[in-house]
Amino acid sequence: MAIKNVYATVTNHVQMVGYREIVEIHAKARGLAGFVFNDIDGSVKLMASGLDVAIDGFFKDLKIQRPDTVIESLEILEDITLPSPFGRIVIDEMREISDRLDKGNTILDDINTKLNKLNKLNVLDGISGKLDTLPEKIAEALKR
């Protein structure tokens, strides 16, 4: 079996969604060496090295996990040594944590706004009050 070295760019909403972790898990499961990182252009880049069949299976795994992504890979013909085990590169961990917290706060704020709108409608209160008197209304109608 031949060793294959690849460089790949993955696009289509792959940052701030845990995609590097997905890549790392699948690469480690296949016994690959290499690394993955977020690029400033919004893509995720990776370099991987392993048995030809493991590399092919790795890319299939990634497409199954996130079929909406676009993966462009190039085989590296030079003999290179990549770090093992496969891992993620984090350039500015505190900034990344801050960005994730900001995104989470935005999502929670959107949910809170929607819940407040529902509370203002008081739709359930009006329906609940009508349902409470329904048995009496039915009994009254049956008496007639």
C-alpha cells in the first residue's frame, strides 16, 4: 500500500460550526498524520498523510458527515513528514472562544426575542380560558 500526502481546502460554511473537530476525529480514526486549521478566507485547510485507502476513506467520511461542503484536494508528490497524531491548529484560542461566545449570545438573543413576541400575543391564555368553560357550555347546550 502506498502512502499518500494531500492538501485540501474545504468551503461552504465550515467555520464556527465545529468542522475542524469533525476533520480531526475522522483523520484520527483512519490513522492519518497531519493537521487542520481555519483560514482567514472562511475556508478550512488541511494536510494529511496516510495510506492511499485511508485518505480516500477519510474524504468520503467528511462528505458523508457534511454533504454540503466543497472539498478541493491536491496530492502532494514530495515526500513530507506531517505531525502525528492528526490535530487542529488554533492560532488565537482566546479570540476563537470569544467569537464562539458572541455567536452563542446572538443565537440566545434571537430565541429570547421570539419568546417575548409569543408571550405578548397571549394566545394560549385566551384559548385556555375558553377551554376551562367548555364543559359547562356543552352541558348547557345538552339541556336545551
